[in-house]
Amino acid sequence: MDIRPINDEYSVSGQIAVDELDEIKAMGFKSIVCHRPDHESPDQPEFAAIAARAKELGLEIRHIPVGPMGVTADAVTAMVDALDELSRPMLGYCRSGARSTNIYGQTQHLRG
């Protein structure tokens, strides 16, 4: 896991695994947003598996996939809603962390 803080409320990571969720919770994260579509690569865990364990641990979780078309207006709106509704600090993840960083940056213009 390579967790990179963007600021006090939001950090990003590449793909996480179900067995890393306990450590993510222990690090103090209260919510997780997945920006990776299911089945993007054959070795990634499905969002449902991550979500099930996150919920068992009391972590809030949301799926806002950002696919090949890039960050859409709908995805940015959904991310603004997630930031307004979910507890922080929040961890966003995708394959490398780039989409999670990009979408968060785009929300800052709307949340200003």
C-alpha cells in the first residue's frame, strides 16, 4: 500500500486489497472511495469484496468509478456528495492513485 496524503481530509492510494482494510482503519481513515471500475484488470478485487469488509470494520465506502472516458461531470458531482456525506479522513483509491487525485482536485473548484 502506498498511501499519499493530499491534505488532512483526503489521501490517495493505488489498488487496495481486502486484507489491507484493517490496517487502513488502524491508520485512522473513516471512509473510502473507490474510483476504479470493476473488471479493469483480472487481478483486482471486486468493489463488493472491499465494501463488505469495509462495512464490517465500520468504514463508510462509496464506488465512484472513473473509466476510460476520464473524470466526468457526474463523477465529480458524486465525489462532491461523498465529501459532503462521508466521514473523514477519507482514502480514495484506483489503480495508481492518479484518478483519485484528479477527481478530488476537480471537486475543490465546486466545494470552494
